[in-house]
Amino acid sequence: MITNALSSLWAEPRATGAPERVPRDWVLVGVLMVTALLEGVLRDDVAWRPFATIVAVGLAPVLLWRRTHPLACVAVAFGTATALGLASLLGGAQSVGLNTMIYILVFVYALVRWDSGREIVIGLAVVAVAAVFGTVTDYTGPTELFGGFAVLATAAAGGAAFRYRAESRRRAVDQIRSQERVGLARELHDMVAHHVSAIAVQAQAGRAIAGQRPEAALETLAVIEGEASRTLAEMRAMVQVLRDGAPAEYAPRPGVADLVFLARRAPVPAVDVELPDDLDELPPQVDAAVYRLAQEALTNALRHARNASRVMIRVVEGAGRLRLRVTDDGQIDPARSVNHGFGLLGMTERVQLLGGTLRAGPAPEGGWTVDAELPTKVRR
């Protein structure tokens, strides 16, 4: 079991989503450099004070590369710590270094948080060697010994915990996006297949009665039948893979016109629906997407809008765009404003697949608002 765990760790790739260098990194480095400089100037019990101060100040900028080159940073930081320990051993001095250099623990955290498994193993080996060497050269008792190793282990465990949490979140988001893509593919298949099936039937009927018609008409009907049948077969094969072999269903999907019935089925609060007069020319994908977006937004309002008395669903069409706006007058749930949840991720993915945009958040006048814009002509 231990061998399998080590093999799995060795093969672990680098963590994804490492942020670029941000302004707070420079602030952190500046604060540490100033702190180290003040400690070196104000403390009078530091061995080799000028040298120790220069090392502590000069090592702080290495933090700027802790995410992009964690192993190299660990090697530099703990190599420096080992060199200080060796210098103190040879020179007969004790504790060559400043308390500010505790910031080297950040390198341990960054190593486990961002680097690959192979580099984590190598880096932790470097840390262990430096820790053992420091213990041998400056042993002060079992309390400090176990305390020091516990602090190193805590820094590594913190990096592992945040790495696992981020990876779990990424996998959950990928799963939501995949499910949304599959759901959209199902809807596209069902709607298009329904119409294509009708085309195929009409083409077959046309051939049956075309005996007295010109030959060109008969050939045209044959082309229609072949193209429709081929398209239907290809779409069935594609969606069968997405559905893991589940049989296709051709029931028409709900659209914008069904929002009125959706509102009637909702419990309190009251739901008002405002629709344009003519939406017959909407692409089927957009028609179904608007319904699903409104359904998800209404569900979220019923779950999270506290003391809401009314939910408004409004659809407006114009300038080649269709806008959906869902608002409620409830009190904002703090958890909802901090974490939008996976439902919003699915809505965003659906809108982006169709070339639209989505915004969700607290409204200035109170309550929660979901705004989605979709093109009435879907990209091909």
C-alpha cells in the first residue's frame, strides 16, 4: 500500500491554475524585507548580525517565484538555512539567523501546493536533510525538536489540503460542465431529430406519389430522403455515445412559451411572466436554453430568496438578441452571495456554448437578479 501511494505521488502532475505573480506578492516581499531589516538593526543578540540580516533580506524576493519554481525556491531557501547552520557550527556561534526567516515555511507550503509529485518528493527530501542538519548543529531539547518538525509537517499538510480542495472543486466544475454539454446535446438531438424524422417521412411519401411528376422532382425527393436519413443516423450515433447506450426519445422539449406553465406550477411566492408576442422564429437551441435558464433561476429563488413575495420572469427580444431577466424581492442569503454554486456554473456553460452572456448577483434595489443574453441566430 505504501509503495502504491509513493508511486501515485511520484506520478502526480503539477497542480493547475497556479496564479501569476500578483501585487500582494510584492507587498509580502516588501513587508518581510522591512521586518528582517528592522530585526537585524534593533536586536543586539544576533550572531553575525550584518551577515544574518543580509541573508534574511536577500532571501525574501525568492518568494516571487514560489508558484512557478517551487522546487528551486525550496532548494535555495533550505540550502541557505543549511549553509547558515554549517557556518554556525564551524564558527562556534549559535543561532545564526533571524526569527523573520520563519517565512521559509511558505516555500514548503508552495512546494506541496503547486509542484509535481516527483518534485514534491525531492523537495521534501531537501527540507528533511536541512531540518536534520539544523537539529544536529543546534540541538536545544526534545520540545524544540518535535515542535520544529511539527511546524514543517503542518506547512506541508496545509499545502496538501488546499491542493486537494482545489482539485476536488475543479473536478466538480468539470463534471457540471460535462453534464451541461450532454444535456444540451440531448436537447439538440431530440428537437432536430423530431423534425428530421418528419422530413424523411414526407420525402418517402413524395416518392410514392411522384410517378406522374417530372424526373427532376423524383430525384430531388430521393436526395432529401437520403440526406435526412444520413443526418438522423449520425446524430443517433453521436448521442448514443453521450447517453451510454440509452435509447433516444423524441418528445419535444419545453421552450419559452412554456414559461407560463412553469410559473403556474411554482409554489409561493407568486411568479409573474412577461413574454414578447411573437417568438416563433427562435432557434430550437435558444428556445430550450431560455426555458432551462429560467427554470434554474426560479428554483434558486425558491430555495435561497428569504421572505420573497414575488419572482419576475421577463423575456425581451430585439437587435438579434434575446434577453432573459429573472428577479426576486427576497432578502439575500449571505451564503448565496459568496458561493454561487454549481447551478450557476451550469447556466453559464449553457449560455457560453450558445454564444451568449450571463450575469447573476444581488440587485441594487434588493433581491437577486439573473440576466442572460442569447443570440437569436446561433453560431454554426
